[in-house]
Amino acid sequence: MEDAASYAGLSSRHFKRRFKKATDETPLNYLQQIRMEAAKKYLETTMDNIDEITRQVGYEDASTFRRLFKKHTALSPREYRDKFAVHLVA
């Protein structure tokens, strides 16, 4: 968020306030939503393991990723894949 604020020429606090006013979301929640959408796409269309997807969407810790994924989708990453994956044929 610091980089985004700096790029916009604003203090971090001012950036967060203006972002929230413009989008009705905090920058962190918005970023998490974008990451979760990307993770859902990977889970639906690839056979990458959860650790790989965790890194691909910008998280370093798989347990944090799993917790946030479940918070956003009400399913674990594995449950989501089982339910929505396009079954890839080799």
C-alpha cells in the first residue's frame, strides 16, 4: 500500500481514506478480493498445488492464504477445486 500511496503522491493514511471513499472498500480488502479471484481461476483451470497458487497470487504463507480463501468463499481451496475445477484431460 505504501508503494501505491507514493505512486499517487499521497501519504499512506490519505491514500487509504480516499480509496475507501471512492470504492467503499479498504485497499487491503480490495487487494484480497483480487487475489482471491486469481486463486479461484488457478484452482479452476490448473493442477498447481496450493503452495504454488499461494505464491502466484502474492501470499508467502499458505495457512494465511487458506484462512483468507475460506473467509472469502466459505470453502477451503481444496473444496473449491473439487467443486468448480474444469477437469483437465492429459
